[in-house]
Amino acid sequence: MDAFHAHHADILDPAQQPRVIALLREHGLVTFTGITDRTALASAASRLMSIRPHRDAGSDGVTVITDTRATEAGYAAFTSAGLVPHTDGTSLPDPPRLLLLTCQQPASQGGSTLLADAARITAALAGQHPDALRALSAPQAARFGTAGGYLGPVFESAGPSRARIRLRLDDLAMFSADATAAIPLLRTMITQHLDAIELRAGQGLLISNTRWLHGRDSYAGPRVMLRILGDPLPGTGIQPGFPAPAPDAQTAQAA
């Protein structure tokens, strides 16, 4: 079963709320169908998250992502170019923990949504390349955004036995010398753990933004996506990030 069908739930159906929450707790990923307008997307979001305002969003928290021929740094999402899988809100002190995305109009060619699970990437690094993981987890491994942005690790603690990822690989990202040396390997690991999903009109996904990296292939023709960022509502038990590899397992696999 492919990733889309394996994680599917009806996020508009209150009766499926327990399944949606369980999928987010365990996998950090839910896929859905049947949402093509911003009102329905905002309604679904309100059941699961506290919606965060965003620079590019409307008053309802919905950002329309389409090709506007943007040329400024940090606006690559508003072009038809491909996007390397990344975390949204990397320069913020605390990036949004959830990202809700639906396809209003698919491209005529290309535009597949790309997903990479940082839980799998981290486990692979811990077992095969622990030095690279240490470099990317160092306190000053990365600087994201403009002046006053984020300075810290790519892989960071998210509480007892949990970790989270914060990553961008565009022109607003800089890395320490040790982390820079590890970036080609990290790119390879992302590629090895990549899922490509061709979202049709009304199809979408809800992901843990601190676990799943997301991006897209380049595309041609009109393509319109709707996005909302936010944080889990209290009482859902949805934790940030993913289970961190056990230190003993890392040592054993690296030996």
C-alpha cells in the first residue's frame, strides 16, 4: 500500500477524529480527500490545531501557494521551481508543529509533493554515519533566515527520548564547517527516504512539520495549493518530532 492510502482518514468527519490523532501521534502523517476550498480547510484545521498567522496568509490562516513569479529570497514556493524538502518556519524560535496542505488545482505537468521522514533519516545516520549526525546536532550547526533568525542544530531534542528536525537548503541557509561537510550525505539520505505523491484536486496531507520534510517537483501550468500552519490543540497528546534513536542502538550499529 502506498503512503497516501496507508495514512488516509476523513479529517472532516468528527467520528474519524480518533484515527486522525492516532496517525499523527504514531506517524506524524495523515492524508485526506474532499477539500478544495479554503473554508473547508480552515474548518478542518480548527478541529485539530491552533492556527498560526503567517506573512503570506489571509485572515483565516490560509496561504494560497501558486506561481506568482516571485524573485525575492525566501519566496521560492511562489514559483514553478522544484523545492528541496524542508521545514516550514525554520527561522522562528519554535516552528509550527503541524502543516495542513490541500490541492485546489494540480499542475498540468509535474508538481508532485515530496515527503521525507526525519525519523528514518535520523535512524540511518545514527547507524551508519554517527559523526555526520553529531555535526548536524551541534549547538551552532545551522543559521536559517536573515539577521536575527535561527542559530542552532538541524537535529535537536524535543523532550525525553524525542528529537525533531529543522532544515532548509536554500539561499537563506548557512552551516558550520562540520555541518557543511555533512550536507551532501544528508541530501543523499533525504533522497533515499523520499516519497513522491501526486495530489489530485481535493487531496491533501496533514504532517508533523518537525518530523516530515516536505517539498515538490518543478511543474508547468497552473497549480494552486492551500496551506495552514499551526500547533496541536491541548489534550490531543500529539508530541513534536519523533522518537530519537536509542544511544545504545546508535553505538551498536556504528561499531
